[in-house]
Amino acid sequence: IVGGMDRVFEMNRCFRNEGIDNRHNPEFTTIESYQAYGDVEDAIRLTENLVSYCAQEVLGTQEITYQGTEINLTPPWNRITMAEGVKKYTGEDFDAVTTVEEARAIADRLNVEYTENDGIGKILNACFEDYVEENLIQPTIVYGHPKEISPLSKNQKGETEWVDRFELFISGREFANAYSELNDPRDQQERFEEQVKMKEAGDDEAQNMDLDYIRALEYGMPPAGGLGIGIDRLVMLQTNSASIRDVILFPTLRKEDIEL
């Protein structure tokens, strides 16, 4: 995008050193796209059109059945903020929270784990993961993400702690993640520095400093909308597969240690 290509997409074969369950595999595939002079709303429209089009082309319908549950992929999809979701399924109102002590009190009432280094945003996200995700069966756009967990996202207009980001959930699972790309190099460097502090404090998911990325932004990146979609989970949905290992060719496992 910095170099002048205003539309970019790529298929990625990815690896993460994490556990295995029916929705996660260390090796997986994603598709990413970046649109110059686009934003999170463009990414939402692209996601709705892409997922519904694929279902129509592959299955001949946008009304599918996954593991016995009917799901309608026809756009437009439901939208809900992360805080609205927590309030709907727990009764706790994060929109009224102004201090980390208040957020911790909510987490304590809900028996949600957090660390002493977690701010309001991370605690909100933890509550969302524990109480909301599994209830989002029909396609749902979740937005209103805290900056604390979104180091690459541009702030919402007029906001300092909330960003222009969304995640797509279907059948209780995340399928896509997208945002208006942060293109201010100074802001991005400050966020990376904060991520480094979080990593040093024990946050395994915090990002490292990326000076090459900051240098690219310094040359000048236009406003852009970025999107990532999990291909394996999309294939699971369209093939009615219960496990991600059913849709990955030759899923590898570490050799078992056997004492002879």
C-alpha cells in the first residue's frame, strides 16, 4: 500500500505455536486484503459479500445448516458492540465503567480471570470471550473494540480508547478480523512500545516492536481497510465439518514421546 498498490490480497499459510482443539490447529490458512482509501465499513461489506457469495456458489443457497443449526448468511448481518454483548448476556455494563477497579469488580462477579496488568479493555475482552462468543450463532459483526487489544487499529473518530475494528462470529466462532489501519507512525510506535511493556510483564499475545513497519508508515501510507478471514473455518462451515482437522490436508502433530 505504501508503494502505491491500492488493492492487495494474499493467501497465507500460517503457523502458531498453540494448542489443538476442534477449532484450532497450529497450521492454518487465511486470506488477507488491504484497500487503500477504504476503512472498516468497506471491510464489513467485502466480508458480507464474500462469505455469502461463496455459500451461494458452493452450496446453491445462503441458508445453510451447520451441525444441526440453521444459519442464514444473507447480508446485512447483525451488529453489536463488545460492551453491548457483555451487557446482553451478563447484565454488566462496561459502557459505564471508568476505572480498572470497576472492571475488576465485574470480572470478579462473573468469575472471569484477569491479571494485575490488564486494563479495562482486556478485562472487557475476557468477559466477552467467556460469556458472549458462544451465543453468536447467526452471522454477527462485533465492533467497539478497546485500543488495548488492537495495537494496529485506527482510533474511532473522537475517541482515545476505542478503535475502528470488527470481528465476525458465526456459530460461536470467530471467522474474520478487520479494521481501519493505523497509518500514523508516531502513534504506531507508541503502541508498539506499550505492547513491548505488556510482553515484558508476561502477556504472551502482546506484539514485538517492528521498526521496519514504522519506517514504511513514515514514507506515507494512505488510509486503508484491512481484513483477514480464516479459510479453514469457512470451509468447515460450508462442509458441515465439526473439526478443523477434517478440512486440513495432512494435519501434522509432534511425534509422541514413547518410552521403550
